[in-house]
Amino acid sequence: MSNPLRSPLDQRLPRIAGPCGMVLFGVTGDLARKKVMPAIYDLANRGFLPPGFSLVGFARRDWADEDFAQIVHDSVREHARTPFREETWQQLCEGIRFVAGDLGDPAAYDELSRVVAELDEQRGTGGNHAFYLSIPPGLFPVVLEHLKTSGLAANTPDAWRRVVIEKPFGHDLKSAQELNALVGTVFDTGSVFRIDHYLGKETVQNILAVRFANEMFEPLWNSNYVDNVQITMAEDIGIGGRAGYYDGIGAARDVIQNHLLQLLALTAMEEPLTFAAAEVRAEKEKVLSAVRLPKDLAAHTARGQYAAGWQGGTPVVGYLQEEGIDPSSHTETFAAMRVDIDNRRWAGVPFYLRTGKRLGRRVTEVAVVFKRAPHLPFLAEAVQELGNNALVFRIQPDEGITVRFGSKVPDTSSIEVRDVTMDFQYGEAFTESSPEAYERLILDVLIGDPPLFPRHVEVELGWTILDPVLDYWAEQGQPDQYASGGWGPQVQYEMLARDGRAWRRP
Ligand code: BG6
């Protein structure tokens, strides 16, 4: 029987998947090649996959099994985290199959059923298969429909079938509800795994560990002491080859709706009774339901679009000049907004969220900014360089935590105080390196462990929060331009200045 206290935080490895396989839709996409395939190899290399694990690729390509195996091999060679071992590769390779066919062709699903059944015989996968939909959202309905009619989606008492759905889960509340209803006609709730890869990051799970394992932070974690919370996810990359996905979606749908709202939920939620999936999700849903948008969206949201500029010493083109982008596109590549949380703990504490592409550098952090001390018994000039205390979860790439506080400047006759920082670095404190988020999440799917996957309620709450902002922006025309390689549009600074605050420099 499973232990109700099992959680993302208290499970002890090793947790090894039982007999199973995965069917991957969208094998030629960036995500499959850069994240999913390497993560599968890394799991195999770390001994977390069963020896008979099978990976079936499905696509409209004229490939044989060997051609697909070559694609997986190249992606592993280029992107895997752990060293390449011929022995691991050979074992994995023996379970690789390819089914060529159109996503809408029933015959292709018949062939897929045959291959899956054959693998159960040859490799002992036991009828347990996860279907990973790494495909554009417009194609979800057709694939789901065929998984249903072909019988591939059917659980039996002895064998499981699960579906892994990549975001975006809809493009607004209505479409998310429709998609959810559709998924519900094919897979039962416990078999649906919605990926938000931020939840697979160790540093994101660490927010819960730091908050709830320690005594010294939680008493301060409320509106008595916290002035504001700033959640920043900055990327230096542009849209790369993802024009088809990104245009019309934009920064808020791509990142705020899921990753940043999840970070907000983990930072702001109440302590769950246990770390079992239902308890953690219930607390996240409670806090997300309490999120309130500002009345004046013009004053409290900001957006931008990257213009040409310099990145790492190289000139780069603006968003509108990117290949495949409509030159009159209004899609934002930078988005920022203020939200409030209507509950006792957070009343009056703004949460500022922002994300953007082609910014100065890649950094994701959650900064909890504290109020100033109520009284400072120092000369005014002695505290000029004292800012607000802050606790910063450095999610990536420099993983750790920074605490900022004031300290005496040495060798001054009167006490002069300046900000200093205390750093915890994952790399120094622990010898184990963090696995990639996808390793953790794929293993959880294969084991059937759901705490790190958002329920549809969370997804819908995300859209409920975002929809009014998106509707408002849709009427505003072209977003402000900002130079690539900088820190985004000026409007974001004005947004905080109106509240008498400023963004922390990441
Ligand atoms: C994805 C977004 O979810 O997250 C991408 O679709 C973004 O646009 C990516 O680049 C960033 O992920 P990470 O893990 O590098 O922060």
C-alpha cells in the first residue's frame, strides 16, 4: 500500500519504475530532442528504468526503427546530463521502435497497438505505457480521440495507461475547460499528468523545504513583515525556432500562466497537512483562488516586445524580424503584472511577476522583500546604503538562496550600515548535482506519483487570473519595444514606481 506521507520532499531514492514503456508523439520537436529523450537516457543511466523499458516514436516520417534510434542517439549525445555509456545506450536502443503514420489515421493507431503489444511480449513492458504528447496543442484532440477509439488509452486491472500533456493547456479558460473535458473522456483523472517543468526543479521544491522545515522564516512570512514579493524569470534567448508556437501565445501565456503562478503558489500557500498530492494541490488551489488582479490594469501591468540589439557580443534581430513571425505581430515577449492575495496572511502585499526573452541574462528568482525596520537609530547618512532585507530563492542558473541584510561598515567612527549578502549555494553544500526537471517528472509519471503535476483546477485558476489581462492587452495594440540584451521596457519600472517600489536587480 502506498504511504500517504510520501511526497516530493520526503521520498528517499531509489524509486525505480516497474515494467513499462513510453510512446512519444512529437519526436522531431525541440522539447523531445533537448529534454525528453536525454532525460530518458539519464534515467536509464542512473538505473531508474526497468531493463525492458521501451520507447516508441510516432510521427509522419518515413523512418525505420534504426532511423528513430539514431535521432534519439544524437539527442542523447548532445544533451544528456550524465556521461554516455555504451552499455546503457545498447540496452535502451533494443527497446526503441518507430511507428510511421499520420496523427489522424486510424490505421497508424492499429499499428501502434500492434507494436505496443509486441513490446509487452518481447520486452516485458507488462501493458504499462505512458503516451507523451509533445505536440502543438491544436493536435491534442485528434490524438486523444484516436487513443480512445483504438483502445490504447484503456487501463485494465493489471496494466496502466497514462497521458502526459505538455503546456500550453488551452489558451484561455474556456479552451482549457474544453480540453480538460475532452481529456476526461479518454483518461481517468489519476492517469493524466500535466507537465509544468518548473515543479520538477529541485530549487522550486526547495521553497517548500525552506518554508516548512525551518522555524526562522515562517514567523516573518506574512504582511506584518513582508513588503512585497518579486518573481522574475528572465531569459537571454529569443524565440529560436519556435515562431509557430510562440506567435499569438506570448510571454504571459507561455510563462506567467504556469511557471510563475506555480512559484507564487508555493511561496504564498499555507502549510499542507502532509506532502501527499491531494494536500499540496489543495493548498495551492486555495491560494490561487485568493489571487486578485488590480483594478487599473493600465497602471499595474506592463508588456514589451524585443527589438534588435546585442546579446553576448553578437547582434541579434528584433522579434518582428524573426523568421516565421508576422511583422505586425502584437505578441508580447515581455510581460509583468502585479497581483494581490486576498487572505489574512498576504493582505496588502503585492506580488510582482515578470518574464521576458532577450534580457540581459538568464535568471529565475523569487525575492521576498521585507519591510524596513520601524525605527533606525542611526544618522540619516549612515543608512543611505541600507535597502530592504530580502530572502531570495535563486531558482536558476546559480542555484541557491541569498539573504540580504544590513551590516556595519568596518572602521567607521559612527556606525554606518550597508547591505551585505549571505549565500547558500547548492553546488557547495551538496555533492550531488541536481537532476534535470524532466528526469524527475518522467520518472514520476512512470511510477505514477502525482504531487508535482498540476490538477486541472490549478490550470483553470491560472487562466481565470490571466484572462482579463490578456483581454485588456488585446485592445492595446503594439507592445513597447525594448532593446535585446537589456532588462525590458521602461513601463515595468513605472509600474513599481507608482507603488513607491523598485525591482530588485537580479
Ligand atoms: C518553457 C517555455 O516552458 O520554459 C519557454 O515555453 C522557456 O519559452 C522555457 O524558454 C524556460 O525553461 P527553463 O527551465 O530554461 O527556465
